[in-house]
Amino acid sequence: MKSDLVEPTGTCRVTVRASERSSFVEYHLIAATAGTQSPVAAAAEIFERLASTLLETGIQPMQEKLYGLARVRSEVLRRRDEIYRHHGLDRTMPITWVEGAPLLGCDFGGVQIWGIAPRDREPCVTTVEHPAAGKARLWTGRGFRMLHVPGLRGTMPSGALPAGGAAQAAQLFVNAATTLDSQRFSYAQVVRTWIYAARLLEWYGDLNRVRTAFYRQVGFDPANGRAFPASTGIMGRCDDEECLMDVLAVQIDRPGAVNVAPILRSPRQDSSFNYGSAFSRGVSLEIDGRRTVHVSGTASINSAGVSTYPGDAEHQSLETLMSIAAILEEQGGSLRDITSATLFCKNHEAWEAWERVARLLGLSEIPKICVRADVCRHDLLVEMEAVAVI
């Protein structure tokens, strides 16, 4: 693992993590604002640094996710487009915008990029059109294909959004399946989802019921060896939709090209399906002898599915870190192998508590974006999702 940490002019932090493989290098880039500067200035600084890194390394992005308030979205995206055009970068790259109030003072929180740099420098990641009114990124590797679909919404074929969260969620999964089919994937090949709900705490139970019913239709059943995808379900939105989803699917054309291993439980947490949530704790994707582990959104929930330490953000932070560590340790790694993470905190006080715990444990340098958002239960204050390379 190679790491490059840069803090230009003290207003943003850019972390670059690279994982060497025999046929490619996998990169995770995080650019987070670190002050109260204007969102336009923050965007200019962040995208100049990211553009330089993309050019220097030959990264072909698979995923680009931006966090910030809706009122600055158009200006931030305009600045991104100007800088990418100036540097001759591929501007067909689709993005996901997640509206969540940043915790560090700026209306624009930052950017996460996951990408691939093939050894031969030949193009292997392309932008493809999908029927749910958007674009996706397709990685054609040695014996496999990987598809990342960002920003799926529950729109009808007419373009209208159904009334109500449950109706939009049902259509959202239909749109995901249609999109995957258009690229010769099936939903059964989905390994990771990111689900954002604008009013998460009001209808999270309905969302789970819709998802579980759809997963039965497509054949997911842990009892029969068909594990659920890893997932994050968190408060967030892009525009006026009730729910938004990103999807990652893997199609294996040659045996052993990618070893996909769902993580159903850990020493600290049992299967989430036991308390009505249809997702795996994580998933391991092994390519060229190294594993990238996607850890689902994780909060302070014990092995019986009960929230722990209600109202105590410090203990919830510690419990969350210990649960993520337990997953990574079973995979042969640790928290220090995390290459990218998103931390969701219910309020600023919860974020301050997390930071105190992280400093005490020597984990302040985990590369992450911090967002204010409701977690899936009223009594939970923090949640983190992570990617680690082992």
C-alpha cells in the first residue's frame, strides 16, 4: 500500500491510497474540506489537486461521489467541469451527489474517487448509457466485468416520481434491474449497494420491506448460499427524490478472475437479516491475490441486533470502530488498512465525540468524509462505511 497525504494551504486534505496488483493499481482518493472557506474556493482547490493526480497516475475512475448542500451543487459541478475540461480529463464520468450537511464548516464537504490504473495504460473503464436516464461506468478486466451505476432514482418510464417513499423504492429496484440487464448483468450479480433516503427515520421499515420482497424475487437467500449484497442505508438525497441508490455488480467470465466472498456476520455482530435488514456485513473482492473489502454501514448494534449505549456518542463510536475492526481482522487486516470511509454523525456533538475516540486510539488519519445525517435508528448517533485493501 502506498499513501500520499497532502494538505495544500490548510483548507483541504487530499489522501491518495494505492494498492499494487499484477495487472493494475487500485486507487482510492479522498479530498475533504478542512475549514470554513467558500464552497467555490474549496471546489477549485480540490478538483485541481484531483485532476493533477488523475493525470499523473493514469487513473480511470469507476466511482466519483460528492458531498455537499444542494444550494452549492450547481456551482461546484460547474467548477469541476471547468477544471476537468482544462486538464483534458474524461467529462463523461457520472457522479453521485449526496446532500448531507458537512461537519467541518464548509457547504461542500468533499469528494471520493475509486479508480483503476492498468499496467499497460490501455483504456479498461468506459462510460455506458443506462435506461434509467443516466450513465454508468464499466470496467472490463481479465476474465471479469464490473459495473458501477450511480444515482439511480425511483422514476417511472414517464420520468415522474411516484408519490411516497415505498412506491419510489419499489420502482428504484426495478430501475436498477433494468439498468443491469441493459449491460448484460443481472441483479443477482450485485455485490454492494449504497441507499440514501431523504426521510430515513420516517420510513426505514418500509424501505427494508420493499428491499426484502424484491430480493426474494431475484433469488437472494442466505440459507441457500445466495447472500445479500453489502449495503449502506443512510439519510441523504440529491434532489427531490425520496430515495437514491448506487449499485456495484460483478460478472465473472473466467473462474478465479474475481473471488467474491460475502461477509454475513462478524464476531461482534450477527446477520442483519435476523432483525429485518437484508444486507451482508460486507463483501470481499479478491483480484490478483489481494482483497478489497467493502464494509457495510456499521453502527453500535450488538450481536442480538440491539442498539447499544443510547445517547452516548463516545461509546457508540468505540463500538462502531470495534465492529468494523472485527470484520477486517477476520479478513487478515485491521483498521489501518482502510483506504476510504464515510462517517455519518447525527449532530456536531456526535462528530466531536468520534474525533476524541479516534485521537485516543491513534486513528485520526483514517481517510474519510464526514457528513451530518440521521442513522437508521433514533437512538443511534454515528455510523461508518469503509473500504479496506488487504
